Amino acid sequence: METMQSWFGLKEQHNDFTIETDTDAKLFFARHALDDQLQAILRRSFRSGNPPKIVLYGDWGVGKTHTMRHIEYVIENNDDFQANVVFVELPDITSRSTFQVAHSALLDALGFSRAKQWVLQFQTRHPNDAHDLIRDFSQSGDIATAFSNMLALGEGSRIAWDWLRGLGISASDARLVGLPPVLSQSNHFVKVLQMFGWFSQEVDGRLLVFMLDEATKLASVTNHDSVNHCSLRNRSLLGRGHDLGPTPCAGPC
């Protein structure tokens, strides 16, 4: 039987003309008006030295992921936009999930190895006051201790990494690294992410841009305390940003 792939001479990784939002981002966008708007937002953000803050919303299929992948591609392929981009899809959540689920996913996408290297380089640049700088910025001695333990030998660095990701650690592990059992305050989650942004600028000379896809899953959170936790974090982290409504989709998204 003839297939679309053989009939049209498509490459092996393409069975039809469906857009793959990640691999095809460099090939196709086709929203010129929106592209101009996005470019203007990015230029304004990078000129001021602030990471772009954009909320993209709409029904399934209108092109949110397609547009996000385009933004990622533009940032990574424009020398004027010096940034490390971390793109991740929000994992499945429950009615009682807090922002910890998204926070952990973002740090997983950032990666333990890169995070540890940044902490090492930051420590090297500030050999006498790295701990104090992190404590003063985060307003948390525990967060400063966790980052210091990222450079520990053995299991200490992994335990500290899990704690920074918002995962609960055992009582024995907590004693080993001198931390409470869990990072839980919404403002502390924000400070950890912002601290990695500081590392990115200090070490790589690049802004750190987190991109969280499928945030519509947050609608599943109904527990009052969980909703407040997510709301407080979003208010602190996003602040005033750009609100981009739905636009006609250039392909399945």
C-alpha cells in the first residue's frame, strides 16, 4: 500500500504532514503578526536584562505548544537573545498538588550536572562569601546550606539536590546535610529558581528562561491550600508579564 511518506517522499521521521512542535520549530511557524509581537517582547526584555514573562492561553489545538517551541527556537538562534532555555511539560498533577510538582520538573529539565557545575563556578568566583550571598538573596539559611551541600562528596550533593527540588528527605538524610525534611514555602521555591537564574548570568553570561507547557493541568488543583500555594508562587515569580491570547493554529499543537 502506498503511504503518505512514500508518495510525497517524506523523510524517515515523518509519516505525514503533522507538525512535530519540537523538531519542526526551526522549519515552520507561519504567524507573521504574532511573530512580530513576540520578537518585540523578546527585544524589550533582553534590552532591559530581564527574562521575558509571557502567558499563552487558549483551547486545545490553537497552537500554544507550537508557539512556545517557536519562542524557544528564536531565543536559541538569535545572538541578541543570550539565554539558557529550559523547556518542560507540566507532569500529571492531582487536586492536592502544590507548585512542587512543576518546580521539580523544571529543575529536572535543568539537570543535576549543569546545576552542580554552576554552583561550583559560583563558589569559585566568590570563595569567601558565596554562602552569605545566597543566604542574603534567598533570605533563607537553609537554601544557602543546600547549595553549599551541592558540592559535598558522596550522597550529600544528591540529597541537597532532592531537597532543592522540593522532595521530602528522610530524617537521617536531613541530619546528614543539616536541612529540614522538606522545602515547602512558595516563596522559597521562587528563590531557588531565581538563584539558578543568578548562576546562569554569573557563570554563562546568559539569562535563564523557563518554559512550562501544559499548565492547563493546574485546573485540576482544587484543594484550597494547594491553590493558594500555586497562586502565591506564580504571583511572586511572574509579576507583571505579557498576556498572549489564543491565535489560529498553524498545525496540530
